[in-house]
Amino acid sequence: MGYHIDFSLYLVTDDNALGGRDFLQSLEKGILGGVSVIQLREKNSSSLDFYNRAKKVKELTNKYGIPLIINDRIDIALAIDAEGVHLGQNDLPAKVARGLIGNKLLGISTATLEEALKAQQEGADYIGVGGLFPTITKADTRKVTLEEIKNIKEKVNIPVVGIGGINEENLSLVIATGIDGVAVASVILSAESIKETTMRLSRIIASKSK
Ligand code: TZP
Ligand code: MG
């Protein structure tokens, strides 16, 4: 990880939330509203579709100078020279991933302090911690309380990003735990006005961070 990453408003893509609206245009609206990093998460795409979409998203993120992180697929991250990879507890172990991706950014999903410390020890650059609130974006989330994420943040020294059902109502409570950023999908991608909603989220984040 050669440069500082702003995790403050981390957009995770989700086709379903868009309700048929144009993918790249929607991401661009999010970027214009203040998204600081994008994770391309494709759970039902063929390798070819994932790769082709990743190439286009990379052009977009390059245009705006924000990092692109690829979910699950190290091969695609390498093929398009993304800034990073995000893996879960059932993907390749962090140590193995690190060996494959060199100094690209490595994010690991964790839901317990034990997993968080292990991810850090195995070379993760940041952790995603959740699910904090109920969500329809992901079926099999494990519950993490605000108390628990606060405790994790206090005990690791890599950036911590909260995830799961974060919206305009609960955002302040999440920020109050001291974490480095929030990862969201539906609050942005299913918004009637993606840019306006993202701007409101960005403003809340800017006003609450020290
Ligand atoms: N991992 C844990 S919760 C979640 C993922 C990918 C979904 C986040 O999406 P939303 O719509 O912000 O709840
Ligand atoms: Mg995964």
C-alpha cells in the first residue's frame, strides 16, 4: 500500500440496489457526491462480465483519482491493476492473498476481535467489520454491535471500516465509535438522487470527524 487511503465513505457496489439504472453513471454520481473509495462486488457475474465491468470502473476511478478494490477475485484485481482486493473469511487466507498481490491493498471482512487481530497479523491493510444493522444487500451477515466494533477499533492498528445497513439515521452512531470509515451499498445505490444522498452522507461524516 504505497499511499494514504481515505476510507471515510466506502461504496460497495450492488446491482440489485440500482433497480436497473445505469451502473457506471450511478457510480459517477456517487463519486461526485463524495465517495472516497469503491469496491466492485459482483456475486452473480461470469468471469468475463466481471472483468469487462472492472476495466470500465477502473477507467472511472482513475478519472477521479480514487482507489478501486475488487471483491473476491485476486485474478481480476491483478488483470486490471486495481488498487486492492477485499476478501472474506471463506476466501483465500490473507497470508496467501498477500503473497499473490504484492503491495496492493488487502481488506478482510471480520466479525470478531479474534478475526480482526488475525487479519492484521496476516498482513491486511484494513478490515471491514459488520454487519452492524439489518441489510437486504447480503444474506449471511453476522451481527456485530457498536460496542464490539468500538472495542475492535481500540485494539487494532490498521483502519477499521464499519458495514451493514448503515443509513442517514444511524451514521452518526457508527462514526461515534471512532472507526475510520463506513462502507455502504443500498443507502447510496437505491437512493432516488444518488449524488444528493451521497453529499448528505459526506457532510455528516465531515462534521463528525475530528
Ligand atoms: N458485508 C456485510 S454487510 C454488507 C456486506 C457486503 C452489505 C452492505 O450493504 P448495505 O446495503 O449498505 O447494507
Ligand atoms: Mg468474498
